[in-house]
Amino acid sequence: MPVDVDWARWLRTLERKRGLARANRTGLPVSFNRQMTVTSFRLEGIDVADTDLDAAAERRTRVQRAFGSRQRQRLRNHMAILLSIVRRLTRREPLGVTQCVRWYTSVSAGLSTSSLDLPGMQRLESTVRRINSPQMRLQPAITEIARQHIDLLTDPMFPSFNGILARLLLQVHLGHCGLPLVVFDPAIDPPRLTDPALLLPRLLELIDNAFDRLITH
């Protein structure tokens, strides 16, 4: 990934902020969970109404959830997945292939009738192995995270909702490298997500912003 990045400056900044933010990780705020969820769906071209997001975030009975719309169920499932990711990262638990398959069925909420074929499962296993054996030095770690994310977007692994699942895997990969969860901007980021020259510097910027959020709050 031959991208012109001022690594010396970025590494100094991120290492300093990582030390400051380490003591301020207190889970996933509801507002940030909502923002990450709506952003990921909109990046996939799925419009999300505020009323659907509000309803998905509410505490509901099992009967109410059963009769809720499929869109709200997908949003609710996505927010639950993000919470589970944070919990597993806190416990330093490895990512599992079956867990990723459950994410796929949860996000599709019955909309997709296609399952992962054998090549897809083999690729998922390879992806999970790389995430569970991450680079710990910042430069190779962030470079690998960006490269893998581009690969998952340009060559879809999941039959549907591939972008949403790829971003969930991105968050886990970041967490395993000791980096914070990030949130993209659906208004400006779509052209950057599959361009190495644009995604890598953007990812550095988002990580920097995420550290600032952790340090501030």
C-alpha cells in the first residue's frame, strides 16, 4: 500500500494519545452506538429514520420485538453486536467464525436467504485468523487493517450487507490492535473506502478523533 503518510508525526501523536486514553475506556456510550449504527447502514445505501433508530434503541418486551419491523430489528441487532464486541475486547476474547456467521444472520434479520458458501467460509476463517493475530506496532497494524478492509469491500465475502459486516470486522481488528472504535461519515467517506491512497490517511484521522473522544469523555 504505497501511500504517502507522515508516519513519524502520526505515530508520535497516536502513541501519546493511546497512553492517555487507556484509563478512560468505559464501554460504548449509547449515543456513539447509535451513531455507528446509523452511519454503517447509510454507507450501505440503507436509509435510517430517526423514529426507527429510537424504537430500536428502546427496551422492549419479547412480544414487542417479535412484531417490530425488520428494519428496526436489524438496527437493534447491530447495536447489540457492537456492545458484544466491546465486551469481548474488554475481556480480550478472540473472534470466532461462528460468531461472525451469527452477525450475518442477525444483521440480515431473515431478509437474506443465502448462506456463506465453502470459499466464503474459508475466506472468513482466514480473515478471523488475521484479526486474532494482529500486528501490535502501529504502522504495520493500521496499514494491514486498511488493506483488509479494502479487500472485504472490493471483493465481498458476505452475500448481503457485506459493507456492514466488513465494518464490524474492522472494529474488532482495531480493538485487537489496542485502537479505538471509529465511525465513518456517510456524506464524505464512500469514495475513500476502496481507495488505499484515501482510506489509510482517513483511518489515521478517525483513530486520532476517537482517541480525543475517549480522552475527553
